[in-house]
Amino acid sequence: MSERKRTGVVVVGSINMDMVAHGMRLPAPGETLVGQQFVMAPGGKGANQAVAAARLGAQVAFVARVGTREHGPALLRALADEGIACEGVVRDGQALPGIAVIMVASEGGENAIVYVPGSNAELSPDDVAASKDALQTAAVVVAQLEVPVPAIAEAFALARATGATTVLNAAPALKVPEALLGLSDWLVLNETEAAQLSGLAGAREAAQALLQRGPRTVVVTLGAEGVLLADAGGRLEHLPAQAVQAVDTVGAGDTFVGGLATGLAEGRSAAEALRLGQAAAAIAVSRSGVQSAMPRRAELGAAFAPRA
Ligand code: ADP
């Protein structure tokens, strides 16, 4: 293992622009509807988790591929504004960045989304390998499933070589190759994703089955019910969520993972790091928006004061 002290969080993942149009209802096929509001905001699970961790005080570097046509420059500026290191973000002059076109019905809150991955789908193992130093000096390396698996596997293999902790957030619900599960120290996923990946309905059963496939810790998030923690040492524990008035739960999982990674990078125990993630997510769901709802560390109170 390297003698250098490992610090901070590297997030390997997606970034896109969310373009959200609010109408009274969703349009029928072929219909044009006059809407009330339009909001454009940076998103993508990777960028969301990087922002969550940066707001909570982690030193964060992002590894991604961003098309610089259209909204690309705005996405890069938004990362820089959060203090996120972007040396590992490959700029692709030919590609469009990822875009999510989202329609939301004001009455009932139903939505319909078309997501075009753009440059996210082009992130390659070579792109990731260019960030070898950052990956090998990080305390924690986090990835989700919105970029190609070979890129994630390259990042985790490099990280593991120096003893960094790898966290796979297996979202959205997709197949995960066994080799990638074997490179993941932590596997974090919601109930739907856990059921899909394990083929088992109950969170406990799913967590225990997934532990057999490589990770030493599995966390199943249960929305307002909190999280289930299962580890290779036989621990199986339910940690309840903080009771809050939920306003908008979109992005809860991303805030949670960003908080968990921050806690682990600070050297906290598994339970403490999970509580940090839960406290941050509880605040985020009590406000509307995704990145705009993510709290700064001071909002979590003295119990979660940063550690040097
Ligand atoms: P995802 O957004 O990936 O579906 P969840 O909905 O399970 O993930 O939420 C992730 C975490 O966020 C939960 O484990 C919990 O700690 C927190 N959370 C989500 N919804 C609420 C809520 N209504 N009240 C309090 N905490 C919540």
C-alpha cells in the first residue's frame, strides 16, 4: 500500500442537464400543452453525489466525460462553483452532454422522462486511467451505473490497488457483472434495485444474498424507513430515518450516498457514516429540487461536525 495519506472522495459517474417543464397534466401523444414553468438544472447521479459530498465538506474530484456542445460549459461551471476538482473530467468537443427532458404534471406530480446519455455513454477505461493518481490517493471512490461498466471497473481496480474504499451505488436498476461486485467494498442500492439484482423480494434476504457476491458491506435504502446494513461479519441492522415532512424525495439516494462517502472519507465507522448520509438526505427531502436541496455541513448540527 502507498505510504501517502489517502484523503477525499473521487466520484466516477454521469452528469447531465435536467430540463424540466411543468404543465397541469402530462400531454397526450401528439398534443401540445401550454406549461406554467420551466427549470433547467444540472443533474446525473454522478454529479449529484459529487455535489452532495462537496457540500458536506469532503474534498471531491469528479471523473467523467462531458460533451462541450450546447449545455456542456454550463455543466462544467456548475461543478467548479461547488469546489469540485475537475482535472479528471474529459472534455469532448464532438459530443453532446447528457440531457434529461422531464415533464411534470402539477396536478398529481406524475412525470415522464426522456434521458439521452450523450457523452456519459462514451466514458472509457482510458479516460478513467488518466485519473490514476487521484483514484489511488483518494480515501473513497464512488460510482453508479449511468456510465459504462468497464470504466467503473477500471476505477475500482486502480483504487483497490492502494487500499482505497470502493462504493458502488447500483442505480439505476441494471444487471451488474459479478466481477464488478467483486471490486466493490460497499454496495448501496434501494429496495427496487436490490430486488432486481438479487432476484429476492425482501430487503433482508436480498442484502444477505448480495453479500455472498463480493461486497463486504451491503446497504439497502428504504426511503422514509431508513436503511438496512448487512456486512460480511454477520451484522444485520436497521437504522431508522429521521422523521421529516418530505416535500420532494427525488435525489434522496444521491444525497445519502454523498453523505456516506463523506463520512467514510473522514474515517468514521460504518454506522456513523450511514447516519451522516441519512441526516443529509432527511434535510434534502424536506426541500424541493435535487442539487439545490442538498444541505451544507453546518446544517446538520453539532452532532455531525466535520473531523480533521
Ligand atoms: P432512492 O432515492 O435511491 O430511491 P431512498 O428513497 O431509499 O433512495 O432514500 C435514500 C435515503 O434517504 C433513505 O435511506 C433515507 O435515509 C433518506 N430518505 C428518503 N426518503 C425519506 C423521507 N421521506 N424521510 C426521511 N428520510 C428519507
